[in-house]
Amino acid sequence: MAQKFGIATIAANGRTFNTEPGASLDIGGITRETETTDQQSDYVESRRPAMVKCRIPLNRGVSLVDLNDIVGASIQFITDTGQSYVLANSWRVGALEVSGGSGGGMDLEFHAPTAIEVGV
């Protein structure tokens, strides 16, 4: 039986972070929306950025200031099934809030113009 994607690791500017379950990647690119008139159906294209969304725990040695300041970074999304994608020139999006206790940590979101597949 083939293994299915389950665990993601995020690397930001050379530093690796283990993610909690649920990390996601949108490789970005073109989004197509259908437009229909009385005579025909067609589509309109628009661009969307590549996006990584994940939650990581706040462990020793993790700097909130460094994470907060991520701009122009190389973010790598690495799956446990061998696929790997790089978001070059990416930036962190949204507020950076950390919570403690069981299930504590922080949500991170990165955007970039595109994602490049580097491993399959």
C-alpha cells in the first residue's frame, strides 16, 4: 500500500520547523472562474499567490521576532512522501500570536509569487 501525505516540515531561511497536523500548501498560479451569458459559457483567469499555512509549537530557541520579520525568505514545504516545494521571495502574512498549554503554539502563513517543485 502506498503511503499518503501526512506530515509536513517547513524550512524558513535554512531553519527547520516541525508542524502540527493540518499544514497546507497552495502552489498558486492561475484561478479560473466560469462566466456564463445567455449564449455561452467561458472562463476568466486571475493570479493567486502560492501559500503555506501551518501551526508550529513554540520550542526553545524559536525567536518570535525572527518569525515575525520574515520577508524575502525562501520557504520550503517538505512532505513525508517525498514532495518538496520552494516559495522564493516569500513573506509572512497576518498577526503572529502565540498561545501556551496543550495544543499551544502559533499559526504561520506565508505567501509568495509562485511555488517551485524541487522534489517528487
